[in-house]
Amino acid sequence: MTNMLIDEILDMMDDLLDEAATVPFSNKKAIIDSDKMRDCINDLRLNLPNEKKNAKHIVHDRQEIVSDANKEAEQIIRRAEERAKMINASDFTFLCLPDAAAIEAANLCTNPKTRILDASTAHRTNPDR
């Protein structure tokens, strides 16, 4: 019975109890096959370390995913800050980006002296052009 899931072993133990004969005139006492129950207990002992190791791997993987996501988020923020710095340091900024990116880049500009020339359709004021 090695390499079973803990839930499977517990189900087997539960089945042993459900199938057990009751002792007459007792308060829910039952007679079970002690060899089968001992096998189940031994299987639990054998499989718990595997389950624990798997759980540790899952926790480690989760921590790695969160760490990678945080690093990527920091890089995205750093790149946006660098773009904003370059846009605001320039006299003229020429944008040749898709509409959504052009809107985002234009929103990074806080310097009133910086002029933005946008080649996308995102900031067109005349709908006929």
C-alpha cells in the first residue's frame, strides 16, 4: 500500500470502522481487523514524509513565483520612472507608439516646457484626419 495518498489511506481506515462488527451491549464499540488497521497506520507513517515534502515544494514554488513577480513589478516601475525622467528632461518628445502606449507615455509628462509630438491616433483632435 505504499505511495498512496493520505486521503486514500484515511478512507480505508474509515471503511474498516464502517464495516466493523459492533460489540453487543456496548456503547458503539467495534471489532476491527487489527492487522488491516496496523497496515493503514504504517502506510500513513510512510506517506506522511512524502506529503510533507510535496507541501514544502509547493510553498517554495509559491515563494519563488511571488518573488519573481515582485522583481518584475519593480522592473516595470523602474522602466516607467526612467521613461518619465527622459520625457520630462527633454524639450521635445516624439511618440511613435500604439495608441494605448502613447497615452501612457503622454501621461508621464509633468514638465510644462516639454512638447510632445504624437504620431499615433490616440491624441488626434480632428476626427476627420
